[in-house]
Amino acid sequence: MAILSLSTDEALALAARAEDELFDRKSSRVDGRGLQKIAVALANANGGEVTVGIADSKEEPEVAKRWSGLSEPEDFNGLLQSLFTLNPFVEFRYEFCQSDAFPGTILRLYIDKIVEVAKTADGKVYQRVGASSQPITDPAKITALAFAKGAASYENISLANVDAETVVDSDEMARFCAELIPAQEPLAFCVNEGLIDRKTFSPCVAGLLLYGDNPSASFPKRCAVKIVFYDTKLEKPEREHLKINESISGPLYQLAHKTAARVAEIMSSISVMGPDGLKTVDYPPEAIWEILVNALIHRDYSIADDVQVIIYQNRIEIRSPGKLPGFVTTENYLDVRYSRNAKIVRSLARYKNPPNKDLGEGLNTAFDKMKEWRLKDPVLREEGNYVIVTIPHTPLATPEEMVIEYLSKYPEIRNADAREMTGIHSENQMKDVFYRLRDKVLIERVPGKLGNAAAWKRV
């Protein structure tokens, strides 16, 4: 087997790389049991990478002293054999690396997520949580893990009609590899990450989605985002409300960025009534980004439909094909982690500026940002074969508070303006808000204004 040569900078970057849920490293003193524990934990989560021959930061704080390779590749045979004995078998690939700046050879292992619950040789179950491999001893939790891992992901399907060059020689792959540390050849990277079958050299679905310059040409109705804008607040818009209906396509990383930019552009043209008067609609960009990226990463690619972003005057709906996976429900989705498409998650995390920096925390980030902006929480629901997240542009303030704030800046307020500002649809419900404020002697009717012109002012 060929040995990959690393430059001094690449070797130091590997030694300094932070351990997380997708990456671990151990010195060459690790034994077979210790390596099994890490491999099993990664296989039970989203897969990942293990480097053997580079000490972790606890064992050696100084980066330049962490390299602790073995003399020959054959010296790792015992460790490799410990992985081959695992049952169920954990899929993995490996390579050896050397650097002229440091002594010895190191071993890099690429672990795949597997469908079954992985166990060490002594029957113990571990799962990767952050930068540690945590044991799972509760039988109920092991059963839940088995349920979550029950279905194979469509991202692994091999595309026999697509040439490897569509992925390996693409512009997107060139951009990605130019920033990859340590550097890897595109074909070697794809084979190691399981994005190309090492026997047939056919790319899998994940490889095409990630690095094909035009995935839709080979894999239609699954690779784009459809953006629709209805110029209304109605729950069921009419045909005349449709102003924009377009699609954006491309490799996943670029698709996420292009979609977010287009959504921001459309929103900049929408004005809403608020306590400060008419202004451009404004959402926390992090909330839209996290929900959009979650839809692209965790959707079910076996369903022949695109992710949809539907924009209204007072809300955004992001529709993702596929039901909530495994044990994830509409009640616990903020508290559990699950990746339907582990290869996509893992590969996107290797970008210099990964779109999914906080794996499993995307929706939590969205909720936090909505609260910071004093907007109501997003709402997640299942509808048919889709997961739909609605991002409302509804302030957390009560309608009464909003009316008083508005009247602190403007001399009067009409029912129609108040409904637009508060999101209340019913004219009578808005009147009730005015009456409650009147009864507290906070506002009064503007004399002489009746019918549609009726208005209220501060006392």
C-alpha cells in the first residue's frame, strides 16, 4: 500500500486539529480495545475519522510533540485486526501517512456509520457525543438507537449511470480540495469517504449531491431548491398572489449559500407594519440559514421532490421531503440528534467554512436567534411525507404592548394598521384589543373618525 507523504504544515495541522464528534486521535500506545471503543462510537453516530500515532491534547499539550508514529505500517496490524473482528462488522478504510519532519508512520482510519448497533468485542455499546465516546448501558436507550439506525440511507445508493469524473473532476471538488488540510487527491478523498465505490468507481448519491457541478442533470427532482413568493398573509393564497416561482440548483454547499442569498434578496422587497411604522421585513439570518441547511442535509433523498422555500408577507415555510427519521418526533426534535445522511453531514463539515458547524444544534440555534430578535418560535410539523418548519414574523410582544408602543411614536392607529402589525386576522378581535386598552384608560377614540377611518389615540 502506498504511503501518503505530508508536508510539515500538513502534519502540524493534523496534530492541531480539534477533536469533535467526527474526529479523534490517539497515540500509538492505544490498544485494540481502546481503538474498538472509538470505532464503535463513531459507527453508532455519523461515522468519522481516527488518527493513530498522534497524541491527543491531554496526553501532549505541545502540538509539535504529538506525532508518535510507529516504525513500519506492519506494526499497526494488531490494531487493524481488532477492528476486523467486530461483529456486526464496522465498515472502514485506512491509509498510512509519513512526514519528513516527524518520525515514524501514522494510521488514518475512516469509519462509516452502520445500520446495525455497533458493539465492541466484549459486547459494549458506545456512541460519539462531542469529542468523547460515551457508553450506552440502558437497554431502552440501546433499543432507541437500534430503531434510529433501522433504515439505510439513500445517500449510499450507487449511481451506475454516472461517471466518477462527474464528481472527481468537477469545479466544486477542485474548490473543496484546494482548502482541504491535509491535502488529498480528489479520487483518494472520495474513495476514503465512501463517496465512490472502490470496486465499480461509480459515485454514490452523496458524492454527486456534494461535488457534482450540476447534480440535477443526472439526478433530477432531488437536487434543487424551489423558491416561491406569495405577496399575501393569507393561509391559502390565491393564484394572483404568486409573484416568484423559481428553482436554484448546484452542489450542496453552493446551493445552501445561493438559496440563502436569494431569500434575503426577496425579503428585502417586503414591507410590514410594526410599532415603528412601515419597514422592511427582517428575520435573524442565522435562523433561516440553520433551518435551510437542516432541510438540505437531513431530507430523504429517496423522494423525488425538491426542498421548497415558500415566502409570504408574514412568514417563511421551509418544506423538506421525508418524515422525521427514527425516534425523532415533533415533541423531542430539539433534544435529540439524528443524521439521516451521515456522509453528507461529514463531508460538509470538512469545508473551510462548514455550513453545519454545530451538528445537531441547528434548530436550537434558530430558536435562540428568534428569541433574541423578540420573534415567536418557529413551528415544526409533519404533513404527509414532508417536514415543514414555519418561521413566523410575529413579535413576542402582546398586541396591547404593540399598540401602545406604536402610539408612542405616531398620533393615531387604525384597525387595519393594527391588524397588519400584530398579525391578528379578525377585525373584531382587534377591536377587543382596543376596548381592553380603553377600559384601562390608556387610549380613546379619535373624535369625528368613523367607519373605515375610525382610529384610536393615547389618552
